[in-house]
Amino acid sequence: MAGDGYGAIRDAAIAIADGHIAWIGAAKDRPKTVARETRSLSGAWVTPGLVDCHTHLVFAGNRAPEWEMRAKGATYQEIARAGGGILSTVRGTRAATEDDLVAQSLPRAQAMARQGVTTVEIKSGYGLDADSELKMLRAAAKVGTRAKLNVSPTFLGAHTLPPEYKENRAAYVDLICEAMIPVIARDRLAEAVDAFCETIAFTPEETERVFAAATTHGLRVKLHAEQLSNSRGAILAAKYSALSADHLEHLCDDGVAAMAQSGMVAVLLPTAFYFLRETRKPPIDALRRARVPLAIATDCNPGTSPVASPLIALNMACTLYGLAPDEALAGMTRNGAKALGRDDIGTLEAGKSADLAVWRVSDPSELCYWIGADLLLDRYVRGRSDKETNT
Ligand code: NIG
Ligand code: FE
């Protein structure tokens, strides 16, 4: 029957009070209390608002010219080594004013909201100096307010080595650990600290220094791990009780075991896999067997995933990675929330934030099935409908 496997309640009612779900269940069982206002969503499906737990959606410019070079045969790593890649977006982002960054990033955030996202994680990492990183984090907060999205900000100072530290890697890691992380923790500008542990970015030893500083300052960690090669980053992340390890195409068996042991989430980014034309997939079956929760995210960024569509990420999780649609949807709701360390969102239960997506579908599998269809009827963010707030 429609909705089997999703924990669906047919002919349901949801009561909302003070921005939270006060009650949810079969409409015939609903409490007799008189509601101030009743709305019929007859014929629609309601899911938790989508949680996109890994994005870099604040940045200036784009990298279409590099993409064109890749289409003609250059690899992502070659472009990065030649000073392009992440560094070309760093140049643009440093030069942009905060207002510019907000203006350029807002359409991406609005596109996400129009596809049912209510919470989005946004990483810094295209500033790579204290002022520019803080500018990105402030821009992320503003973008969230304007697009009516809850933003979970992440500090990614360890995204790549900035050119001015080319001859002195250790000094940049010092700057992250001794200057940036303390300020970010003190001013609560980020909820977590991420790093890119990879041959073209930071070594496991450098990553560990960043994790140690984050932990000292009370910030949770997460990691871009095993995307292009196996640096055993997931194992390092597990040692620091990371929220998640993300990408994971080259994750080994020891990495799976370490993630399971420490209760981490595996964040899968199938649109980046697609865009880079990767062929090696993350070890999905091994992760399932080890009961590691699987989250799905867009990785929205100018280099490896110029994708502002959560529903395309869900489709690719199914078509490219072989997830079942109910598994994929859980990856962008329940497990996306878990990857952000949030227990107040991601499921429809009494007591949770009333963040809902209302869909024009006849079965929830359609959320993973259509590409480019217009499926969203409405969103509720902390109990307020987009229709009342004129989005
Ligand atoms: O998640 N892997 C590192 N970071 C991004 C790419 C960022 C970029 O190329 O601008 C990613 O794939
Ligand atoms: Fe990423």
C-alpha cells in the first residue's frame, strides 16, 4: 500500500502549538481540544521538512569554465594542483562583500526551500582567512533568515591551503587552531568543525590538530573523508566522536567498523559522485550491515556539485547508489538531522519542531522518482506556513 516502509499514517491529523508538533496520529483519534484554526491538507502527503546536512552553498562566482575543462579531459585534482579548483572560488569569495555573498547565495537557498528543505547545513571554507571565514558564516545566517531556512553553520577553515601559506602549512593550521576556532566557539558562529582530509588538501596529522582544537573549544567535528582516496580519515573522525564522515567512496572495512562503533552517520553525496564521474561507490552494503545510519545531502558547491536540488540528490541516491526510496528519504530527514546532532527535527513526532513539507504526490516514493517536477505544495517552518509568510 502507498507509504508502506515510511512509517506512514493514513488519514492523519497534526496539531501544532508554539511552533512544535503537539499531537500527531490518525485523524479519528485526535484529541477533543478545540483548535484555533484548522486546515485541510486533503490528498497531500506530509513529511518532515527535508534536512540537507552537507552544503557549501555560500560562495561567490561559479566554476563553469573549469567544468568545461573537465569536459575536455582535465581531472579535478589536476585543476586543483594548477591553482584552480577550490582556490578559484576562494579568490572570488574573498573579493565579494558580505552583501554580495548573500545576494549570490540566496537563490540557491531559495531553490532548496522550494523543494521542501527546512534545515540546511552551510559550511565556510572559501575564505581561508579569519575575516573572510567570518564573513561567510555571517552571510550563511542571513541567507537562512531570508530564505526561511534553519541554518546549521559549520566552520571549514581546513578546506584547502590558502596560497599565502603555501610554504608554511603548519602556520596555517596554527592559525585555524589558535585564532579562528577560539573566536568561532566563543561567538557561537558555528555548530561544528569540518576538514577536507585528502592528498590535495590536509593530511590526517593536520586534520587531527584541527579536531583536537575543536574538541578543546567544545565544538563537534565531522569530516570530508575518503572522497578521492583512502586516508583513513573516518577512523580518525571516529576517535574524535565525530557527528559524521562524508563522501566515503574509498572507505575501507576498518573505517566502516570505526564509524559503527562510535555511532557516526555516513553522509552520502551522490550528486558529487555523479558530477566528478566517479566510478567507485561508497561501501553501502557494508555500512548497512554495520547499521551505520545513512544520510543523503546535496554537497551544493561550485566545484563538485552545483546542485541546489535535494530531490535530485534523493533520486541519485537511489539510481546511482542503490538505496531504496524509503531509505533515501530517511537519509534526508531522520538521519540528516542525526548528522547535525539535532534531535528536535527530522521526524514527525509530538514534541519535535513543526518543520513540515507538504507534497503533491500520491506515494512518498515519488519524492525520489521525479526529476524536475514541481512537487511541493507548502512548507511549515516552526509551525508557520510559507503561505502565511508569503515566500
Ligand atoms: O565536498 N571535497 C571538498 N569540498 C567540496 C568541493 C568544494 C569545491 O570544489 O569547491 C566537496 O566536494
Ligand atoms: Fe563537501
